[in-house]
Amino acid sequence: MEIQFGLIDFLLVAPAVALFVMSCVPLLIKVMRGNQEQNTMATLVYAYTGVFAAMGFCLPTIGATRTAFEGALVFDGVSAFATIVILFCTAVALTFARDSQSTNPKQFTETVFLMMNAAVGMLTMVWANDLIIVFVGLELFSLCLYMMIAMSLEEKVSKEAAFKYFILGSFASALMLYGISFIYGTVGSTYLPELLSSTQNLLATNRLFLLGFVLLIVGLLFKAAVFPFHAWAPDVYQGAPTPLTAFMATGVKAATLAFFLRLVASQAFTVERFWPFVDVMQWMIVLTILIGNVGAFRQRSLKRMLAYSSIAHSGYVMIGMIAAGIGGASMLGATGVMFYIVSYAIMTIGAFGVLHMLEPRPDSDLTVEDLRGLAARKPWLALALTVLLLSLTGIPPTVGFFGKFFLFSAAVKQGLIWLAVWGVIGSIISVYYYLRPVVAMYMEEPVIAPAQVNMRPLSYFAVSFLALLVLVFGIASEPLYQVVLASVAKVF
Amino acid sequence: MLLSLLIFLPVLFALIVAMLPEKVIRPASLLMSLLHFALSLVLFYRFNPSSAGLQLIEKTPWLPTFGVNYFVGIDGISFWLVILSTFLTPLVVLGSWTAITEKIRSFHICLFLLSSAMIGTFLALDAILFYAFFEASLIPMYFMVGVWGGARRLYATMKFFIYTMAGSLFMLVAIIALIFMTQEQLGTMSASIPDFYKLQIPFVAGDLLNTQTILFFAFALAFAIKVPMFPVHTWLPDAHVEAPTPGSVILAAVMLKMGTYGFLRFVLPIFPLAAEYWAWLFMLLGVIGIIYGALVAMVQPDIKKLVAYSSVSHMGYVMLGIFALNIYGVTGGLYQMLNHGISTGALFLLVGMLYERTHSRQIADYGGLAKVAPIYTIAFIIVTFSSIAVPLTNGFIGEFLILLGGFEANKIFGGFAVLGVILGAVYMLWAVKRIFFGAPGKLVGGGGDTGHGGHGVHAGHGHGHAAHGSHDDHSGLDLEIGAREMFVLAPLVILIFWMGLFPSDFLNWSKASLDHLVQNRTNYQLNVEE
């Protein structure tokens, strides 16, 4: 087969190219200067240039559905939307990485290089129109993340986290690849449109294909930290440097869930043969919500608490996914999922961002007690964290409330009221642990002398902006919802 | 514009307070809250009491995909509750003049945001908008109890938040279900409450798992927790005891009314069949609440806790009245909401005034207060009369109507509710006797000379004395209230008599709406008057 591609293909992948090129520039400069680290601000400026150029290249592709490289990549609403979310998270996480205490100042260039290439991997995954490409993207960002976790200045926990993530991540990748091999074995192709159009048929007739499909989904559920594939998340999120945790918790999920939506769009969940697995998945979601919330309830470490809460949020978003799936790819579920990806990204990255500003040392593991009296010392930072936490709880008028509203609506619409009720029970438990930091900040006095808050202006600006965004998208959620609706409409 | 202005003006006030210099915050807040109250009085000119429909409507799309609008309006049911909210804010600002000494700025910001959310709750005619205000009102109250509260404030505020949130989240799912039902039955998705009234929700008597019953209980749970109704009332005594005086006043006087208002606005008209079928349960729980609240109040050594449990008892009357489902009961229920707002609000203010001076709320520490603080005593006794429904006070009208309605609906419940009236008189009058009469308590001072010698001279030393609880010389404490506090109490006392002597001045504004609600209960519609 002769493969042809032209300029248009390169224009479409320009965001990834821009990210890659600009990630290499600081690295080259460092090499030219005899391995001398240049000013971190200059490195950050190169990185920003890459990310914002990528956003700029992405914008013209919105609106039309195109494929590139003989259909290996697809650029539709879902991929464009996920691209913007991932790039946004990358920009914010880069900012945090520069200001964080846990980033080795002698290796900042490498951190930037890896983070931007992880973003390239995520973009590849959301653009992928072929299972092999999906796998390549997934591995690219996973490998970058393993290394970045281990690069933390903190010596013990981060190494453990990196190793744990590497072992379990490889295991999940292997399962996924195993699944892809079954699919290839039965269909003779890894090209997604070809697969998706016949998925319904194949699921009903071919057991091997069913097995392959389930394994593929298991690989995704691992990355999204859904029970019983969630156990890595608390350790890894806690051990990783906080800016990277913020990046992982948002970027990886956005990429994984966006791809998941593509599978769901195949209407696989409506096949009768597949129903037992859908039932199992519903129970997995219920347990994810329960374990995430109960786990978070019991934590003293804030990072670990947010890690468990992110498991719970995976559970909520999967409610929408199931609703999208069993409703014959219902729009309501899919838009709910996409909307939640954005709202979750904004509030989670913001919350981790505030945490990293409060960490005095690379190895500090903040507890609720460390937040005591923050409102008196840093009123605006405390207010920003309060807004972000209220949004994670789902209290109006924040974007988190509307995220949950859309997900629960999708569930109710599909008759999955019991899932919505479990979501509600989870949210009730979550009130306690999300409000405990607020209690500490506003209502308790510090017992020991509080540590210095790391008020680097760029991070400060970023978390304030995110907190503001939570309110703006909360009060004016309709415009965002329309954008999400338009982006999903082409795919479903 | 008027209603939006009423809702969002306090937000503007909060922003202004955020920027003002610390010294002028109190007078400025007082001025602004009076302005807000004055603005709400414009309603008397704009509101037409002879119509049962929704008036002064404002409607703009908010989330059109789900039929959610920014939709506000007023009718006879919400009319007085809005006035009550705006009326109490200046009193609370004035009443907290010396009670709140720390973080004055944040306190007033909380107060104004709370006022905005409460008025929004009463005026919202869109279920999602209602939910947003209903939930948003938790946050300022959460801070008010948690930051300015007593020793166990963190426990109390967390409990308050989780209880209320737990109920309302189930309501959210029920609201979503109703929104999809409008799509099926009316063709377009709509979250507006008048559209919910048009729904025919399937109901099977005797069957627990039918749509109307499930939705009914989802809503009823949310509001019952807020009321609070026995057995989900346990957050209330904790929150009240730990809350600072202004917090207790707002909580008792207005926030609890969000629950009873919810029953009138949502539960009765949207689920008429389930409400009728399950009315006995709510009347029963109401009566249990009346008697249980009274009995527990009787044995409280702490005055504030006594008032808190009396709230449980009084709200039981309101629930009994509402679920009597006849015109007397419902009218009495609405009237009792206002009465409870005024009398319990006043009681909390009075307890707060005493606490500020002596830093004790133990009944045992007092006695013979009537001699040293006559004006305070008179005010307290008037409010007590209102609370125990002595004729000529507002409480009498409300409880009489409720009992009338209760008897008409069910003789047994009516009978037990009367027992509650007697118990109410017992615990309040017994408390009054112990606090104001008899031998002087240890905080009141010994001989008859205390009243004169202490005036003014030692007034500022209240704190010092209270710090040493065992200090036996308390004769220096000036327990009489000052001019500012009289200004706070005077409007409440006037209202107690006004509402007791001329109830029709008040009820005429709500009559049309309540008549309409009771007569067309099974086929309730509300005209939206442009």
C-alpha cells in the first residue's frame, strides 16, 4: 500500500509538531551551553510559545471533521475539544512546575521537555483513529510521566510512586495490547472507523472480539482509575511532585475519556451480548464512587485526599459514559462527560495548584492542620481554594454543580436513577472532606508557626484565574454547554 | 426589575462592605440594610393582593437546553417571607453591634450574601434556580456558625451543612426527573415551577414505589430536614447553640422557613395525591415534634438550647397546619411561620443580650433578674407570651388557626397538639420564673442595692468578670439593656401586638393565594401575570 500525505496533513498535526519543536529548543540550548541550565523563565517562555502556538494551530481545525495520514488521525469535535483542554492543562502545569519546590532547578529543562511530550502523547491519543496509534500515544505520555515522577527532588516516595506506576501501567498497557491483538486477529484491521461500524455485529457474533474489546476497555479504565483498577492512583498522586499530579489527574483523564467516548459512539453498549459487562461496569462505578469518597474521607494528607476524590470523580464521569453508551450513544450522556472533563480539569488542577504553593519543601506532605489560619494570612489564596473545593463538592453556582447536574440528568434520562442516587450519596460523603480544609483555613488557629507560602506570581495568577473560571462557567454554563454539544454532535 | 434588585442588591452591599474602612462598616451596613428593607416595602404598592397568580415576573433564559430560566416572581405565599427577611437584616446588624467583635468585615459580607440567597430562594420560580439559592444560602451560614460560633462550632457547622446538603441532593435528582417529565408531557423541557404544576404524575394509593410517592419523598426529605421536622431535627439544637446571636436569629427566623415554604411551593401542589395520602405521616411527625420539642425544652439548663428546642416544637405546629390541608391549617401555618420568625428571633436576640453581659446561658445562674433589669424583663415576658400563644399576641392567632385546622383534619392529632400548647406554656413560664423571679442568682448579684450602684460604672467590665466564673462578686454587672437594644426589640414587640390584634392586616395579602392553593389543590395552576 502506498501511503500518501501532503501539506494539509502536516497542518492538522501542527499542534503536536509545535509542542515537540518548542520542547526541544530549551534542551538544545542547554546542550550547547555545556549542560548549563539557563534561566527557568526563559525555558518557560519557550514552552509557553509551544503550547500557545499549538492552541493557535488547533483553532482553525474546529468545526470540520478531517482525517490525516490516510485516516490514521481524525480531527473532529471531540478531538479538537480535548486538545484545547489538554493544552490548557499543560500550560497551567508548566507554570506550577516552574514555581514548585519539588522541581529540581537543575533539571527544569528536562521536566519541560517531558511534560510537553507527554502532552504530544495525549494529543496523539485523542486524535487517534487507529488502535495502534492509540497505543503509541498512550505509551508516549505514560513513559514521560514515569520519568517525571522519578525526577522529583523528594527522594523516597516519588521513586516508589514512579516504580509502582511503571509496573502497573505496563501491566495495563500489556492487557490493552493483548486486547488489540484479539481485535486485529478477528477483524484483520486496527482502523477504528472500520471496527466501530462493525462493532455491534462483531460483538454479537464473535467471542474473541468481545474479549479483545473488554480488554481494551480495561486498559482505559486503568488509566481513568476506575475500581478495581484504581489502587495505583493514591500512591502515585501522593508521591509525584504536585504540579505533575495536577497534570496527570487532568490531562491523562481528558485523553483517556475522550478516546473512551469514541468507543462508546460505536453503540457497543447496546449489543445484548455486551450487557453483562455493562452491568458489571455499573457496579464498578458504584464501588469507584464509594471507595473514592470513603477513602478520601479517611485521609489526613491533602494530596492523598484529592487523589481519592479524583477516583470518585472518575466514578461520576463514568455514570455519564454509561448513560451515553446504553442510550444508543445519547447526546446527553456524551455532552455530560465532555462538560465534566472540562469542569473537573479546571477545579482539580486549581486545587493541586494551591497545594503546591503551600508546600515549603520538596518532601512536604500537607495535612489539613497545615492549612489552619490560612484565611488570615493569605485571604485571596484561601478564597480561591474555597471556591475550588466548593466546586468539587458540587455546590451552585460553580461549574462543578452543573457538571454533576448534566451527568445526573443523563443518568435519569436513561433510567439509571440508581446510579444517580449513588452519585448523590457519594457527593454527600464528599461534603465532609472537601469542607474540612475550609474549616481549617477559616475557623481554626495555627498551633505551630505556619510555613512560608510560596507566592510566586505566575502560579498565584493561574489559581486565581482558575477559581474565577469556576464561577464564570458556573453562572454562565450555557455557552460552554453549547460548545461541548457542538463538539460532540459530529461524533455521535 | 424590582425583584431582581431585591435579590442582588445585597450582593452589591457585600462588595461595598469589602471595600469600606473598618470603622464605618457597622453604620454603613445598617444604612444599607435599611435601604434594602425600604425597597422591599415598595412591594406593598406593586403587589396586587386580590390575585392568586404570580406577579412581578422576570424571566430570562439561563440554561435553555434544559429549559432552565432565570425566573422570579412573587405571590401571596412568598410575599411576607421576603418582607420578613429584609425586615430582620437591619435588626440583626444592630443587634450584633457589640456581639461580633472579630472579623467585622467578613461577618457583614456573610450577612448580606445570606440575605441575597434567602430572598432568592423565596422568589425563584425555576426549580434549578431555587435549588441554586437554596444551596448557596448554606455557605454564608456555614461560615457564620463556624467562624463566630461557640466552643463546639466546628462540629455544629459541619453537621448543619451535611444534613441539609444530604436532603437537597436527593431533591436535585427529583427535580431532574420532573424536568424530563415536562419534556414528555408538555413537549418542551422546562424547569419552571408553574410548568411542574401542569404535570400529571402517576400515583397508586397504597403502593410505596410509584413515581409520585418517590418524588414526593425526595422533595419532602429535603424540606423536612430544613424545617426541621422530627426525627431529622438533630442538627438544629447544635447549630443554634453554637451559632452567634445573629446567626441564630437568621437561622430560626428565615432559614427554617425555606423548608416550610418548600412544602407550600413544591410538595403540596406538585404531588397533591401523594401529599394527601401521606398527610397523616407528616401530621403525626409534626405532633411528635410539638410534644417532643416541648418536653426536651423543659429540661434544658441552657436558655439558648431551650429556645432551640422550642423552635422544633413550633415548627411542628407549622407542619401540622400545612398538612391539615384545609384553609385554616394552611393559613395558620403561614402565619405561624411569621410568628415564629418574630418571636424566636426576638428570644435569640434577648438571650444574646444577656449572654454578652454575663457570658453564661445557664438558667441556674440567674434569678431575680426582674429587679435589676425591668425593661429587659418586660420585653422578655412579652416575647414569651407571643411564643406560648397568649391571646392578643400574634402567636395566639397562628396556633389557634392551626389547631382549628388540625381538629378538622384529625381529632386525635388536634388533641395532642393542644397538649403541646399546655406544655409550651409550662416550659416557657417555668424558665421565666427561674430567670426573672425568686432569689437572685449568682450572676445577678445579692441585695437590692445592686441595680443602682452598678449602673454605668462597671458596665465595661463584663468580660473581666465572666472570665473568672467563680468570682462571687457580680453586683457590678449592669444587666439592663441600653437604648440600642431597645431599638432592636421595639419593632419586634410592636409587631407581636399588631399581628395579634389585627391579623387581617397581614393575612389579606396572602389570602387569595392560600385560598387558591387549598381549593385547587389537586389541580393547582398558577397564572403567570406579565
